[in-house]
Amino acid sequence: MPFRSMRRDLLLLREMREAALAIRDLVGERSTEQVEDDSMRRSAILWHFTVLGEAASQVTAETKDAWPDIARRAATRLRNRIVHGYWDLDVEMLVATAADDLPQMIKQLEHALSASQEPEDPEPA
């Protein structure tokens, strides 16, 4: 993979991880009703799901092939649903996704990031 594409994909994977971590923290142990009643929290969750899906949609084919288990398509579909159908969102599904799916995605992203880190330049002698 060309260096420029690799760096961009690393940035996108980091964006995905950061968005997923933010969603996890924003939902926490809150119920669907608690999230639904907190408009600022709900908006922040929607924003981070949008960032997650947008970043997922932009990784290169090489990165997709290298890490096929990362649920990029599902993240992209959810982003599209939020952006194009925001008036009719199922908050229960968002809370369930945060609790059930994001912990595994975070682990996969962290593994991909640690395995894909650019080697550091050795110190000059």
C-alpha cells in the first residue's frame, strides 16, 4: 500500500476508534429512555455514529481486505440512516448497538491500529 494511503487509513481507523469510544462513553449504562430524554447526549451520539460510518466508508480496499471482520458496512449503513432518515431514528437500536456491537469493533480497531503502526525511525548512532 502506498505510504500516503496507509497514513490516511491509519487516520480513518483512529477516527473510527475515537468515535466508537465516545459513543460507548456517552451511552454508558444509560437506558434507552435516559438517552432519548437527553437531547444533547442523543445528538452527540448521532454525531459520533455519523463520524464512525463516514470514516468506515473511506478506508481503502487494501485495509478492508486486511481487516474484513471490522463491521464497516454496518457502520456506513447506520451513518446513511442517520443522515438521510434522522427524523425517524430508533434510539433503542442505537443504545443496543453501542452496548452489543461497539465493544468488539473497538477491540478490532485497536488490534488493526497496533498491527498497522508505522515503524519508528531508529535513533542515529
